[in-house]
Amino acid sequence: MLAYVVRRLLWAIPVLLGVLIAVFIGLHVVPGNVAQSIAGAHATPAQIRLLTHQLGLDKPLWDQFWVYFVQIVQGHFGTSLQYHNAVAEDIGQAFPITLQLTIAAFIIAGVVGVLAGVLAAAFRNTWLDSLIMVFVLVGISMPIFWTGVMLILALGVDFPMFPFSSVITAGTVLPHITGLPLVDALLSGNLAAAGDAFNHLVLPAITLATYPLAFITRMTRGAMIEVLSQDYLRTARAKGLRERSVVWKHALRNASLPIVTVLGVQVGALLSGAVLTETIFAIPGIGRLMIQAILFRDYPLVQGIVILAACIFVLINLLVDLIYARLDPRIRYS
Amino acid sequence: MKTTWQRFVTLAAAVVILGAAAGCGTQTSSAPQSKGPVQGGTLSIEVSADPVGLDPATTLDNDSGYVLGTLYDGLTAYAPGSTKVVPGLAKSWQITNGGKTYIFTLRQGVKFSDGTAFNAQAVAFWVDHLINPKNPDYYGNLKGAETFVPFTFGNVTGTQVLGPYKIAINMSQPNGEFLADLAMVWNGVTSPKMLKTYGTDAWQHPSGTGPFEFVRWVKGQYVEVKANPNYWGGKPHLSEILFKIIPDQSTQLLSLKTGAINILTDVAPSEIPTIKAAKNLTLLAEPGLDDNYVSLPVQTPPFNNPLVRQAVNYAVNKQAIDQHLYGGYAQVMNSPLPTVAFSYDKSIPAYPYNLQKAKQLMQQAGYGKGFNFTMDVYNNARGYNPIGGPELAVAIQSDLKAIGINLTLNTLDPATWLAQARSNSFNKMSLAGWTGDNGDPDDMISPLFNGNAFLTGNFSHYSNPTVNQDFAKALLTSNSAQRAAYYVQIQKQIMKDAPAIFLNYTNLMRAETSNVHGFVPNPTFFYVNMNQVWLSK
Amino acid sequence: MALPIAELQGEESKVTSPTSEGQRAWRHFRRNGGAVIALVALGIVVLAAIFAPWLAHQSPYAQNLSQALQAPSGAHLLGTDEYGRDELARVLFGARTALGTGLIVVAISLTIGTLWGMLSAFYGGIWDMVLMRVADVFMAFPFLLLALMIVAALGPGLVQAEIAIAITYMPVYARLVRSVGLGLKSLEFVQAAKSVGARDATIIRRHFLPNLLPTLLVQATLNIGTAIIDVAGLSFLGMGVQPPTADWGAMLSDGQNFILTSPWLVLAPGIAILIVVLAANLVGDGLRDALDPRQRHQA
């Protein structure tokens, strides 16, 4: 088991290296000069040359990559070109905020999605099933930015129940413990701030959850229908087990494999969705940082974010496989 | 549509339950008007991104500038709502030595927010850290920073302290726009203690003499500043200003509508109908320091023919564009200089919309059948063009079609657009524009139409020897009347040579909630004189 | 916004003649009411796209600034936008952009992804390992980040956005094809064909492709919908479709500035997207049910 995990993690090294090379080359062939971006529209050519030199951008690409690679191996991610912060510091601030949003969305999508999927399957071909499936299909068919703005309009403006920008009311000072605003507020015992952070989380989390929610519902329903029609469940029913117990205890456990796969895939999708959600709701997370960084050609920052994303991808895949093994005794990793 | 609304009803129900669990929602305030200025209150201003830094010497982006205007003062200042230069931290000044020495008499009893006294020594240190690379706190020690320092202090050789509150600044050659430069937010005087204590970290520990003092900057969320009760220009009415960072346009507008922000910094013309329709919002529009035009490659056929350049100027219906695309908040250019710039000549005629004349000029030039050409287009909204490049380009494309010119639009992201247009080999038409920094004509049009500025803003590669000489002479003169005379000649010649399709001066637009009083936008774009603003309760 | 991955289980066991399989699937599909309605809706949208120039009274590009932001009326059934362009004309022409986007993205990603997966499955060994690690590299990027970087490199625009989204989809097809291919490869008839000396190309053409078809068809149908949504997301960030192209995603994001005063500008393209993506999803589901042998007796 441990050997398996270690081997998987070793396997990740070539993937991460590939990602690193791909993003480095990708960024440096992109037209548009970062020194130009920094210096602004009013800069003289001399100023741009000076900046280019200061940033080491006049060196051969191979040299630049080597310098960067050595840095990375030593655990340094460099300094943002647009802002003067260390990349690690920027990412360290933004990531917990995205994490909070993603977890919230994931909980909504996972819990509601699995519940709805099981219900739809249990009441297959009834009005409840149809109703759930209509919601699901609409959820999959709406662009996320559109969902977000409609939610803001409905629950932020017309019936103003929730704030719709940032993660907490300006001026609230929280100790930096985990970096997740809601968690920090709870840990420091500041209940008013926790309520405030929760309110700020509601609309973006629902927005981000829409698509995975729909997707998880659909997959759960499919997997459950499959399992419910299996012979051993028919036998269980024939033996007089109550339907509720059949559905929730036996069927769901057996349907959990494909559901876990989908959950794993959806975590990756959440990170992409976070880009749009964070832009709409003015949330200072990784997604927004990434857009800014790409538009500005802020190489070190983009590279840092890509590496982080790739690591998350590797870890989630590993996690999904390990959960597989827990759920299905037939799967053994060695 | 029905399903959409059904969905919202359900979502709303879910949300009500969650919200009830959390215990509270947001609150909005609406208040009765009161007569005089009210003390206290927090004003929230929208900015679309984080400032890059809060040390004026090492930043150049608008988002930093908005905050800097509240924290720092320059030796000179702009009068409220104008680019007229008035005394700032310097009470008065004399120009001697043929325009090469400026002697400033400083205000007394002023302190920086970190408690350091403001005096001639402080100014001497400040100037030295801008011009002397050997100074351990040289501003250039922060690598990769954007800066306006070479622009203002490029000619400055040093200072002489003439008394506790008297200082001379010496230059190698005269700089006609120096006083205007000093009023810019980028030239706010910084505390010597701040520079010495924090070194290359000074950008996040700002300390100035301005009407507000820095409190905190939560990255990605807001910058908070509080009133400086001892401000020399009068204690601010507000107790605090929050600069809230909101990137998305729809969210900005909706935040203004609910009162989550009080001032919307970037108003797009498409937002005007909504702002006007809302009872609690006011639109503020005034002429800005903006030129919005199309550069024509004057060294490339067929635009090397002045008749063709004039023809396209007649062919574009600028009036209609102003009225409809810019909601009437723009004015047709009759000079390369915007109306609020020093020496602007309003007597110069603009090119009116005249399709007949345009066709006739095309015939005369031998292009009666028209031609095909490419125009580069930036794909975002810019300060001088708030509707965005592609939208404007489409209108120009359809107007030029009427005289047989088939325009291919080459849409680029801003970084690429700028990098390509700023090259010696650039030979396409391009959307272009400029926002002035200090109201001075040299800053405004020399980068656009001077023969030495191909790599800055002169995408047309226009180089008229007479104009080039006049630019040089005007900059070496500190006599206003004489400078103005040079710039009037320059304006006339450029309009005649038509190296551009002169479109419009767009307005500087902001919007405020109706409880904001005393706010006057400054043409330089930034939040200065904010001590005069107050909020009714 | 991820890629729905068509369910794979059980594909290995299905080895039948494609023609009779197709007829059987069609019979099954026809019985699925929702899917048939969706197919008809898609058909109508396709017709609208083809006949857009005849259906629209105005050009979708003709600006008439004096007619800007008119509410829906007899002259403009869906009102006008901020440039006085007829919204109905733009929605109709937008159907071309949308369907074109869906088809182009799917065509590119399907072709390259299938080749990729087939090489990996068929040749195995070092080929398989290298190709799948490359797929891992692609998939390790959040797809929007990858798409944004590609667009930054190619410049903003419809075609560039389509290419970018297609590239992010490729590895999904590659993996899908590989897993189906691996199952097929071990089957007796393929082994038999190999042993009698059939050329690789022949085996791929005769045996692999026909058996891959159902899986690919389902995935492709679903991706037509996701491609439209994803390109709309890029347009929302200013990196996708550029004006004046009539595109639903761009119309939706532009229209948001007028949401309080001219709501029709977001309703029309929003509903149009909803219909097409919904239809693509329903057809995709219908196809899966019809083509998946295990679901046959459950309906």
C-alpha cells in the first residue's frame, strides 16, 4: 500500500516536469512583452530595455529556464513581475480562499447531487425523477457566469439577502490561522465575523456548485439504476428488506465507485469554474490571480499556479484510487 | 424562460433556509438629505484591481494612483476639478537661472503620517533618492518597478537647502512642464523615515502628508485609509475611505446600485442608461485629458497621400459615434490636444462628416475605387476609449466602407497590440489614444506626433520637421505665453497633416450614490482633494 | 464545466455488425420521447443557422445608432442592442457561430484524440507510456488555464478559442479510445486477424473504428454542448469571440451591462444557449441509452 503510494508519487515527477517545461515554453512564445506590460503605455524604449535587462528577459530562453528550474528545485518560486510580492506569498494568500470556495461548492454539489441522484433513481420515471432531471439538464446547460449574475440580481439586488463581492466585510480583521476566512473566524471565536464570512460564501458557492451538482446527480442516478436492477438486490427485496434500506444501504454502497470517480473529476472542474466565479464575485482567490497573471504575462506567477494545480491534480487522482480500494475489496494496490 | 425562473425559485428557497441559519443578511442604507457637511462616515470607492504599490516613485498604474492621491501631496497641486497648477506643499516658487533652477518656499508645521517633520531636508532627501543611484535608499533598488521618475527628474542634477523651509532644485536644462509634473500623484513627497526604514519594501508602508493616512491593504480585497486630523489643507469630513477591489463590470454596477460602493471609478458608456434610470445614482461627466483616434501609417501607400488621410477624416461620422456609442459623453476632436490641456486652441476647425467631400478627395488622390487595408484593434476598454476597441472599430469599418475602403480588423489583446504598434516597421492602421498625465501639452502630444516617438506612441510614424522643432523649442521655454504660441502652431500643423483620424475626446466619467457630496473628479483621473468630500447620513 | 465522460463499462463485450447495431439503436432511440424532441429542436436550430440570411430581415452587423436599445417590437421582434443591431438577426446568425463552434471543437479534438488513443492502445509498450504521460500533462492543467494560455499565445478570437478548447478536450478522447481499444485488442477475433497477418491499418479500420463509434458518438454529442459553454466562458473573459461576430456567449456577456434596463439582451442569447446545450445533452443521453447494451432491457 505504502509502496504503491510512493510509486505513484514518483510517477508524478515526469508529469510535473512536463507541465513545467510546457508552461515555460508556452509562456515565452506568447507574443507581448512583459517589460512593456510593466512599464505601461507611456514608457520610453530605454525604460523598457532597462526593465527587460533587470528581469533577465534578455538572456537566452535556455538560460532563463535553467535559472528558474534551479530555483524551483530549491523551493523558490520567484517574485511576481506585476506585483512585488513573492509568488509563494501571493499563492499562499489566494489558495486558501479558493479552497474555502471549492470545499463549500463541493459539499453542496456532493451532498445535494448524491441525494437528488438517489431519489431520482429510486423514483425512476415518476414526476420527481423528471423534475430532478430537468433541473440537472438546465444546470449543465447554463454558462456559469450567467448563473452567477442572475443569482446576484435575484438575491443580491432585487431581494438583497446576501452580499455578492469579496469574502468578508471590509474592515473585519481576522487572525491568519488557516487562511480560510470562515474557518479563521470560527477558530478565533468571532461568531459575527463567521456569520459574515458565511453570507459572503453563499452566492459564489451555489454558483460554482451548479455544474458539478448537475453532473453528480446525473451520474449517481445512472449508477443507482444500474445497481438497483442487479439480481442480488432483487433477492434482498424478495427476502423482505425494506426498500429504504435497499436503496440507501446496499445500492448506494455498490454505486459508490462510479460516483467517486465523478467526484474526483469534478474537483478539477471546480478549479476551472473558480476562475469565472471569482471574477464575478470579486473573490481574491487563485482563479482571479491566474487571469491577472496571464493577461499581464506575469511568468513566475503563472508558472507557480500551474505547478500548484498540477500537484493538486496528481494528489486527487491518487486519493480517488485509494478510495476505490477502500470501497471495493477486489481492488488491491501493491 | 419558465424553467429558468422555476430554478431560481427553488434556489431562492434553498438560500433562504441557509441564510436563516446564518442569522443575518446585508443592509443597505438610505438617508434623508442634510444641509451642511457632515463629519464622519466611510466612503467606498470601486477600483478594478489591486494597486501595484503605494510608494509613488515605484508605481505607474491607475489603481495605485487612485489610492496615492489620498495619501500624498506634491510640492505643487491641481486646483479642484482642473489641471491648473496651484501651491501644494510648496507655498510659492521662483524660477531663475534661465529656467534651470526652481526655488521653492515650503509650508511650515506639516508632518508626515509617521510623525516625521516635513521641511527642506526632507525634500532634499526625497529628491536625492530619486536621482542618486549611490543613495542607499535609491528608488531604483526595487527591481522591475514601473516609474515616472525619469520623466520628471531626468534633467534634475541636485538640490540646495537654502533654509529650513527653502530649497532650490537644479536642472541641466529647462523643463517647461516641471511644475505640472510635480503635481502628479507619482511625485507625491514621501517621508524620509519611511524610505530609510523600509528600503525596497517601502511600497507597502506608505507615509505621506496627504489628507488621509494608510491603515491597511488586504490584497485582493481593499485598501483602507483614515482621515488625517491635522491635514494642512483642512481636516477631512470623512473618517475613512475604502478602495474596494471589484474586477467584474456587472458586479461593480450592481454594487453601486445596492450602495455597497459609493463611487464607481470606471463608468462604461453602456452603463449610462442604468445609472440614469436609478434614482439613487448620479452620473458625473467632465472633459478628460483623453485623445481617442486612429493612427494612419503616413509612410505607407496609400496613406502617404495627404488627400487620402483627409478623406478618411471626412468619411467617419464622429458626431454620430459620440452621440450613440459614447452616449453623448464625448466631443469631436478639433486639435490633437484635449480641451482641458494648457494651450488648447478651440478656434481650429474639426473635420466635419462630409461623405461627398471624402469621395471627391479619394477620386482626386486616384483611389476612386477604394482599397483594402488592415487596422489593429486592442480588445479591451481603455481610459480614453471606455466602450472598448472592437466596438469602435466596427463603427469606423462601416463608415469607411462608404468610400470604398475595406477594412480588415485585426483584434489583439492589449499587450500584443502595444508591442506590435511600437515598432519601427509598423505599417498598419491602428486604434490609438492617450491619457495625459499632468495636463501639459508636451506630455500629451509629443509622444504621439513627435518624429522621435515611433517607439512610444507615434504609431503613424509621422515626422514633420517644423513640428519636431517646435516641440523641442517649447520644452526648453518656461515662459507660458511663448510655450502656448508654439503649441498652437503645432496643433494647427498636425490637424492639417492628418496623421490620424481624429475621433473624439471622451469624457471622464464616474458615478456616485446620492449620499456623496462635494466630490469633483479631477481631469488627471485620480482622487485628489478628497478632504472636501462628505457623506450625508 | 468539465467534460462528461461517457460511461465505458461493458463496451468490451459488444462485438456486433455495425449496421444492424445502428438500426437496432435507432429503433431504441426513437422510443425515447425527450431525445426525439431534442433532436427535432437541434434540427430546427440547424435549419435556422443555414437559413439565417433569409429568416433575418436585417443584417446582424448593420449598426443603426439612432435605434439603439429598443425594446422588442414589431420592427425588432427581440429588440435591438447598444449599436441598434437587430437582436433577432444576431440570435439567428449566432446559431451559426454556436453550431460551428460545437462541430469544429468536436471535430478537432475527436480526430486527434482518437489517433492518440489508438496509437497508445494498439502499439502499447513505450508508446503507450509516453502518450499517456503526455495526456496526464495536458490534464494536469485546469482546462481554463490551459485554454487561456493557448489563447494568449494565438491571440483572442473565435477560431483561436475553438482550437484552445479542442486541445483541452483531446486527452479525454485519447483516454476514452485507449480504454475501449485495450479491451478490443485482447479479444479473440482481433488476435485471430493478427495471426493471419492482417495489416495494422486494416485491423484498425475493420475492427477498431466500428466498435469505437458508439462511444465516440455519445461523447461527441455531449461535447457539442460543453464546447459552446466553454467558448462562451472565454468570451466572457474577453479572450474568445471578438466583436462584431454574432455569438451567443459574447452577446450574453455584453448584455449583462444592460441587465437592469434592457433585459431582453441577455434573455434571448441565454435561452438560445440553453436550448442547444440542453438538446445536445438529451440527444447524447438518448444515444447512450440506445447504444449501451446493458441498458437495453431496463427501459
